[in-house]
Amino acid sequence: MNPNKALWEKGDFTRIAETMRESGAELVAKIGIKKNQDVLDLGCGDGTTAIPSAKLGANVLGVDIARNLVEAGNIRAKNEGLNNIVFKEGDATDLNELKDQSFDISMSIFGAMFATKPFDVAKEMVRVTRPGGKVIMGNWIPGDPTLIAQILKISSEYTPPPPEGFVSPMLWGIEDNVIERFTNAGVPKENISFERDTFTFEAAFPPSDWLNNLKNYYGPTMNAFEAAEQNGKASELYAKLEELVQRQNTSNENSTSIPATFLRVTVSV
């Protein structure tokens, strides 16, 4: 199996995505998605940004590598009574089933950044976007002091070294790398812009419960705990992550509200 597919099917990302709904809707509103636009959401999960886009009247295709998340997205869409959105399995590095210039907006919020072959990801997103349309990405930033970058940084300290040739997904959070990838796909540098933005994880339960969901259902963290367990360091890893989420929680002790900074990329095609 594709290792990336295995990673995202391993747990149940919907448990984390449930705490991302509000920020997902807010981000879609900022992007300015309009009724009757054709929108691709790549690495869409169970629809954190895809479903709000459909609610605004766009015709949405959600593509994700994880079968379980695609199934969850289609269930959510059905429960919402939306007939203008479909979720399908697919790989961000090879969208061969999608025709050139099919979408007004091609977006990927914390999704395609985890795919292998980042130059192929950029090429495919540009290829399926119509002239005058936009590619939008939300990418975590390496070394950023806020939540997700720190979770991934701490987790990486406990996992085995990646295989030779591995390209860190966090490089999508560096502007020069993003420029290189999209200019290689034929986009002029001046058509690429950046903005720091914030995604907030919100839950009506304590940060410790949010962390337990991360430990039990989020593929990268699950892998980190499995490796740490083998080395007798699982409790050490948990303590570091618990200190992080407790410190960054801006709500009271019985609920969770943790902001995370990301790089919002806008590419005019």
C-alpha cells in the first residue's frame, strides 16, 4: 500500500477534524468562494473546507487518499442534504482522472502538503485550474511556535529517521519552496502571494481529551507513540505534548481553544 495512504487511513482523522469546523468555515469565507463556482478540495479529509464551500453554493469535488475519510465526507454531505458535493479517493500527485482547466478554485488546506512529490502536486493543482482561477493552500510552518508545528516537531523526535529521499511536508510552509514549486509548474513568481493566518482547534472538552484523540486517532502522532513505546519513552512524549496543549489553550480548563499559525498561499493561474 502507498505509505501515505496507510498513514491517513491508520487512525480516524474525523476525531480531530470535528474540532476544526468553525475555522474551516471561516477560511472558506475569506477565500471568497461563490455560488456556482467549480471547486476542488484536495486532501479534503471529511470536508472541513469542502462542505462549507458547498453550503455557499459551489460545485465541490473533494479528493482524499484515505478511503475512510472519503466515506466520512460523503456521509456528512448526505446528512447535510447537499447534492452539489462529491468525495472521491485520489492522490494529489496524480489527478489523472481530472481534466485540464476544470476548476475555478483548487484548494488544499493541510492536505496536499503531506503528499509525496511536491513538484507533481503543484503541477497537478495548476493543471486542473482554469485560467483566471486560483490555487489556495494552507500549510503548516516549520519551526513555528504554535500548536501543530510543535506537535509535529516533538513527534519527529521519537520516530525513526525517514527513508532516503523523503521530502518533509513542512517545506510547504517556506515561501521560497512554494515559489520554486509553482514557478516550475509554469506560474510567474508575481502571481504567488502569502499571508500568515490562524486556524483554531475548538472543543467542548478539556485539552487533555483533545490530546488523547490526537494520540489515538492522528496517524503521525500514532506512529510517534508506537516508536516511543518500543523505546520506553511513551510517557515522556505524552508529557511533552500535554505541556504544549495545556500551555497553548486559551480557553478554560474544561474546554479547548488552541490557535495554530499557518501559511496561506494564493496562486493566480
